[in-house]
Amino acid sequence: MSDKQENSAQLPPSSAIQADFLRATTEHWFEYPVVVHPHHTDYAGIVWHGTYIAWMEEARIECLRSIGIDFADWVALGCDLPVVELSLRYHRSLRMGMAAVVKTRMVEIEGVRINWDYQIHSTNGEAIFVTGRVTLVAIDLEKGKIMRQLPPTVKDALVKLSFDSE
């Protein structure tokens, strides 16, 4: 298979990752640009699968920072938001030297569960490399247990990210 054919192939989303976020408008997404450096790749120059997860985490943290929420402040308040579920679909490979955009948005809060959707796509938006969903859960750092409800400061801050996904 030629590079051109390989880069044009695309897998459909898995049933675990709902396709509705693939059709969302750009205004609802936070965009975080990335460039593939050698340390992001395997020996063949293809992005190692775990790199995408690191980029998603960076995008989420920067999204929060963009609206004035510093994750370190939440931790200082005794609240952590660890990942409890992660679902990814790899559509195409990124290669060393390529640029891409990691798009993220918070899609819903269910009690103490916070769901985020992701797309990693080409800078022109024509090729999708990875789609995914991450679920975070609020943890009380002092007790080491899942909180019964989000702290008001956390919930109020997240309301700024509540987008209508239609």
C-alpha cells in the first residue's frame, strides 16, 4: 500500500465511541496544536499510540487553563480528577514531522463523572487520526474516595465549558 493510499484510509468509529462528536461544529471545541517530534514516535517514525493520550491530557489541561481554571488549584483544594474510562479509535497514523490539532470539549457532567470528547485531525481538518472519549471522576484526596458530589468551585468552573453539542 502506498503512503498516499495508507493516509487516505479511514476506519469508521467504533460503537464504544459515539460518532455524534465527529459532526460537532468547531466553535464548541478547544483546539490544541501539536507537532510530531522524534520522541513521539516508534522506530518507524510513526506516532506511538500512548503519545495521543498524552496530547489529549495536555489539551484538556490547556482547555481548562484557557477559561481560568488551573488544575493545580483544584488539587490544592483536595480534589483530583483521575481518568476512570478511556476509549480511543485510531483512524490513521501520524508520522514524524507532521502537524495536527487536538480538539477537546467537555460534553457532560453526570454527578461526579465528567465526560470529554476528543478529535485529533490534520491542520486543514480533512483527515481524522484519532477520536476518543475520556471520563474523569472527582476524588477527595484526603479521604482517598470518590466524592458524592463535585465541590461547588469545581462545578461552577466546569459550567463555563458546558456546550450544547447540537
